[in-house]
Amino acid sequence: MSYRRSPLMEERLANNRERILLATRKLVSEGGFREAQISAVATVAGISTGMIYRYFPSKADLFVEVLGAAVDQEIKILTQAAAGHEPAGERLGKTVTCFVRRALKGPNLAYAFIAEPVDPEVDTARLRCRKKFGDVFKAILVEGMQKGELPEQDPDASAACIVGAFTEALVGPIGPTTRNTQDKERLVASIQSFCIRAVGGAP
């Protein structure tokens, strides 16, 4: 007879896993991946370090899952921002602005997800996440071209360029040693205007 976990045990295991993920995200938001050492995660989660490795074989595996969950949440927010009946250029600007403002509001988390030095597995996951962000902008571009609001272009390439532009523009302002942006709204407006112009929209 094969062993089957009881519903109570399944619930306990799920709760432990969720506590680990929440603790990791809290630490990353406070000081980046560098602050989310396994011992620190265990302390915040109120469990042993050995318990963490029961759920995640390595720190990189843990970081990849935290990154994926956070990005999925951001995608939902950006998709909502991209919705509407405004011209494509306006919706593009609104969506870029949404991302940039959220990054400036939570710089530690944003820097960790954009540029902080990490293990190769986490960096590979970040590339996949950028593609997800690009898909949000691609949808706006495709609709804009169909309606004649934007000039014909390769939507995949343009969407990738948009993501590359605003993430690169944020590296300095959200970096732990270069975080000295005084006029955040001017930065937001500059990034927004550039992205709209880049795809042939009216700023």
C-alpha cells in the first residue's frame, strides 16, 4: 500500500512553502537578493534552514520561484493598465508609466528583478520574464497597427526594445549605490515620451 499524506499534512506543507516564499520576497524587497540568504529566510519564516531545502533544492530555485510569482503579479497590473479604448500610443505610455512608477516606489525589489547580479539560473528566468512583459506591449502595438494608429513595424522587436529601454533607464535610479533621482516625475515623463516616440506614436 502506497503512503498517502493526510489533508492536514498537505495543508501544513503548503503553508510552510508559502511562508518561505513570503519571507524571501520580504527580504528581497528590503535589501535585494543579497539580503535573502537561506538563514535569514528561515528566521523570518520561523522554520529551520533544513526545512527550506525540503521545498527548494537550492537558493537559485527559491529565487526563481519568487521572481516568477512577483512578475506574474506585475503582468496582471500592466495588463489592466494596457486595457481601454484610448489610442495605442496613449495606452502604451500609460502602461510604461505604471511600470516605472512601481519600480521607483519599490527600488530594492525592482533592482533585484532587473539588474542585481545573480546566479545564471535566476538570470535566465529574468530573460523569460522580460519576454512576458514584452508580450503586454506587443499586444498594444499589434492593435495600434491594425487601427492605423501606429506605423507598420515588427511588434516582437519593438516590444523587446521598449522593455529594454525602460528597464535600462531605471538601473541607475533604482540601483543601491546610484539611487539619487530627485525629480522622479520628470524621469517618468522622459521614459514614457521616449517609448511612445520609439514606436511612432504621438507623445
